[in-house]
Amino acid sequence: MELLHLRYFVAVAQELNFSTAARKLHMAASPLSRRIKDLEKELGHRLFDRDTHHVALTQAGNALLPIARGVLEQVDSIRWRLDETARPQRTTLLVGVPSGIHPDLRERMDALAERVGERFEIKRWPGGNDRLVDAVCDGRLALTLARLPAGGDPALELLPVMSERLGAVVPRDRFAGRESVALTELAEFSYVVSPLGVTTAYFRGLEQQLNEFGIKKRIEISSTTFDGISEIVSSGLAFSISMLDHKSPVNNFHLDNVTLLPFSDFNPQMETGLLWRKDRGEGGDLQELVAVVREVFAEPLRS
């Protein structure tokens, strides 16, 4: 048995979908399936019940999962524990930052960097939400800001840091003089769906809520920029959902025939959190930093 077998097993157990797990592991589904079968053969137990439409953990799989996670957490922490014995006086740390972060949250991050400046040099690293969380899991990033929900990995620690109210981005000429809008008024419009690769778990869940409210029509775009969405809304074809606070950088991309209105019958909120690996924050190389993080972000921001 190799550590890779355990990593493959944990990935499939988390996703309960071989294709999704294979994409996360940057490999094809067929070799992943073979590796799981090799592991099952070596252990003498079937780990998954699976057919063409369903994957579930067996009793043996459920028993193995916490063991495999524990082994991997111990192995992943070796590098950081060794580095701890010979780290330089001032350590450079990369912190993930997804797009559209509120300026008040950036100010808090600046305050954190200043507080720990004698011990750590904080460098920000941009990226998509899911990729940033993955980078924390494998140790490439020390911490990351992330739109919630994110990850779900029990090896990660999560600290909520900001809550932002969301509103409807609609064509200005269709809602002139309005102070709010009801979801029922938007049934005739399509909802603009961002590409799957940049859509967070929150917005995937929000899309399902819209469907339950009767918002059935969708427009999917290939552009990953906020101005691409605004272009479609301004043409009168669709609506979108975005941060209500005028200070949000997302609002800088709104065009002339676009306005942002609060909902009168719906209260969506975007939550942002800071995530780091528990083994690095509890007795690891980030323990000192995490202690300051908890002080700086003791009171979550709201907008």
C-alpha cells in the first residue's frame, strides 16, 4: 500500500463520485478506479458500493476513512514540523485572496500583516475560491480567505470574518425609480450563471434556491469577468446577484443601464472566512500567526 492509494481513497470518499474525484486529483477516472480496486484487493475489503449512477461507502470504507485521514494529516505535517526547527527569523507566508474582496476586509488583512510584521511577511496570492482552499490543504498557502461554504475538509480550521448582503443586478430602464425588487418580478428574466470553474459552492446553492422560487431560465457565459455579466444585464436579457454595498469592488464593473436593488422577499448573504490547516495552527508553524488572526478578526465584519 502506498500513500497515494490513501489519497485516492479519501478523494473518492469525500466526493462519492469517481469523475469528480479524478478531476480534483488531475487524473482520469479509469486509472483512479483501478487504484481503488488495487487497494480493496490488498486490504481484503470492498470499500465502496458502486454502479453507474451511485457511489457509497461500505462499512469497511467508513471505518477506513478516519484512519486514512489521520495518516495523511501526519505525513503532510512532517515538512512543517521539520521546517519549524530551522525556520528563519522572519518567514514569508502566502495568503490566498479570491476576487471581489470588500475593502474593509482588505483593511483587516493589512492590520494583521502589520501586527505580525516582525515575525512574518504576508504576501497575498490571488485565485479562484476552490483552488485557494486546495492550496491551503496541500501546504502551498498558509491561509486563505474563501467564500463559504468552502472545502468541508475536517483537517481545516475555519474562522468567519465577513458577511455581505446581496441584491439583484437588473436593467436600470426596467426598474427606474425602484428602491427594491421582488424575486417574483424577475421570473421573466434569465439568471446569468458564471462558468462552473469560477462559481463558488455558495452561488451553486443560490442557483438552486432561485429555481425553487420559480426562476427557471438561465444564461451561461464563458467570460470569467464581472463586466461580462454586467454587459448581458444591461442589454435587458437577464439579471444577476451581487454585493449590495456600494464599496464592493464588484460594483465597479456595472454599466450605465445597470442598477443594484435589495430584494423585498429574499435575504441572500455572502459569508467569507479564513481557513488554515489545523496541524499548522495547533502546535505547528502557524500557531503564533493564528493567535493574532483570532484577535484581529474577533468581531466579523458586516456590510
